[in-house]
Amino acid sequence: MKILVTGGAGYIGSVVAEQLLERGDTVIVVDNLSTGKRAHVPRDARFVQCDVGDVERITALLRDNAVDVVMHFAAASLVGESMSDPEHYFQNNVAQTFHLLKAMRAAGCSRLIFSSTAAVYGQPIHIPITEEHPTAPINPYGLSKLMMEQALAWYGQAYGFRYTIFRYFNAAGATTHHGEDRDVETHLIPLLLQTALGRRDTFTLYGDDYDTPDGTCIRDYIHVADIADAHIRAIAHLEKRPAAIYNLGTGKGSSNREVIDMVKEVSGKDLNIQTGSRRAGDPGILVASAQKAREELGWQPQYSDLRQIVESAWRFNMTNDK
Ligand SMILES: NC(=O)c1ccc[n+]([C@@H]2O[C@H](COP(=O)([O-])OP(=O)(O)OC[C@H]3O[C@@H](n4cnc5c(N)ncnc54)[C@H](O)[C@@H]3O)[C@@H](O)[C@H]2O)c1
């Protein structure tokens, strides 16, 4: 298959591109390197530095290479940044994605796998969160993804688009060559690993007074290789189900305290942890029901045990420690 991977110089896109190449697909990565890095693009992928909103170039790429499926990872995805600069999120995640869809239509390519997020649900009203849980995002990032989800339904109806939407919970972990390596890091596990490696002096835990067994937030961590596997399964599934939405999580949460303890154990380092106050809008518990993806895609997370996640990320950080 010929797959166009947007955002393939970023974390998840680079791992999916790597796995597509391993199974023999032709991969074209489009990335504007706004947060991604050229070095993250797998060697055997063709790389085009360009914005997903560049209709002319993307149309030509899709048409000239007879691309079968677009996997759209490119986005801005920092919740806090979206609160202070919503325009950037609507421009990058909504306006640019509409341009990408326009290019797909112009080139006659109508198969899309779209990266969405648990942030579309907002404050959970029940746990685990099923795909039927009401969507009520509480930040512009989540809303920007939900807007595209809703638009895709109409693209399916009017233009015959076939699409799979994945709502990732907390992507984590690494493969041998690809992992989280951002200049601005906000995710729990890489921040803890950076602290263990001495690149940060302290780690601040946001709140330990939640209504959870140890008082810290609980999140559902899903290994990036398991996310990649779901995307690969979705390619064939597009032919069976023209429009589908799946959570990607494990159904099991880990508390921040449990993650901290696991990082200490795996790294063999003691960490300087400071406890700060809660962050506005952080729900106590976010755990997915992943039953639908298991049933319909035959997907079964293989690497998402917390120890496996932390060990793989630690190995990646040790190898890439400068
Ligand atoms: N990491 C997570 O835990 C998580 C959770 C839920 C959803 N997601 C979604 O998954 C996708 C990938 O996330 P990630 O963590 O790999 O992010 P990332 O920031 O590591 O990668 C995003 C990539 O997209 C590129 N990009 C951004 N805007 C672009 C544009 N307009 N044109 C071309 N390239 C552009 C960036 O340069 C970067 O390489 C995003 O859509 C994100 O919203 C991620």
C-alpha cells in the first residue's frame, strides 16, 4: 500500500511510519517540522517538508504517487498552549485539516485514518469511558479534534470518504529507534525520565488530593507500538466499516504515584519530586473502555503494561542521551 503519513517527524507518526515500512508499505511523510525533527523520520520513508494545508503540493503528492490511505497525525497538541492561543489550534488542527481533505478530494483519495484524543470527552461522567460517552471538550485542543471528527461524518456522507478515527488516551513508550523527543515536553513519563537522567532538577506533581486511592491522577497509558498496530489493522478495516471511531487505551489506569515509583525502579534513581497544586481542568481519572477496538479490529495491546512502557522509554532515553 502507499500511505501518506502527516506528522511523521513527530512521536506517534514516526513509529507508525516505521511499522508500515517494516510490513512493506511505501511511506511518504509530510511534516512542516514545527515540533517534529527531520531525524525522527524513518530512513526508508520519503520525506517532504511541507504544511498539510498546502493544497497544491499535497494534491500533487497524492495523485503522482497514487496514495491509497492518508494517516493524519500532524497537529498541535498541547492542552495548556491551546488555552492561551486557541487561534493556533483552530488554524492548525481545523483549517489545515480542511485543506488536507480538499487535496484528498482533488486527488481522488478518500481513505483517512485520523488521530483524535480522549480530550474530546471533557470531564468524564462515567469510567471507563466508552465511545458513546458524551463529547464536551473543555479546551480548544479537544474541540479542534472534535470539530474534525464531526466534519468527517459529512465528508463520508457527501463525498464517500471512508475513515477511522482513533481517540488516543495517553500515548507512551518507545521502540528501539523512535520515542518521545520534543523540545517542549509536558508529558508525565518523559518528564520523569529527564529528571532521572539529571536533565531536570525536580519534577512537579500536580495535586495529590484527588479522590483516588493514592490521591494522584489516574491515566490510561497505551504503548505507541500498540497504537501503531491499531492503525495497521484499520487499513483493511476501512473496507468493511466506512466510518468508525475507537478509543485506544487499555481499560486500566495507573496513578501518577505508580508511574513515579515505576520510573524510580526502572532507572534505579531517586527522584526529586515536589508536590504542587492541581492544574485547572485535570480530571482525577481518565480510563478508556477499549472493548470496541478489541472486538471490531481484533486489536489487543501487547506492550502496554506500565513496566514495559517505562522500560522501553528508559532504553530509548539512555540511547539518545547526549
Ligand atoms: N501523544 C499523545 O499522548 C496523544 C494523545 C492523544 C492524541 N494525540 C494526537 O496524535 C497525533 C500525534 O501526536 P504526537 O504526540 O506524535 O505529536 P508530535 O507533536 O510529536 O507530532 C506532531 C507532528 O506534526 C507536525 N505538524 C504539526 N502541524 C503540522 C502542519 N500543519 N503541517 C505539517 N506538519 C505539522 C509536527 O512538526 C510534528 O512532527 C496528534 O494529532 C495528537 O493530537 C496524541
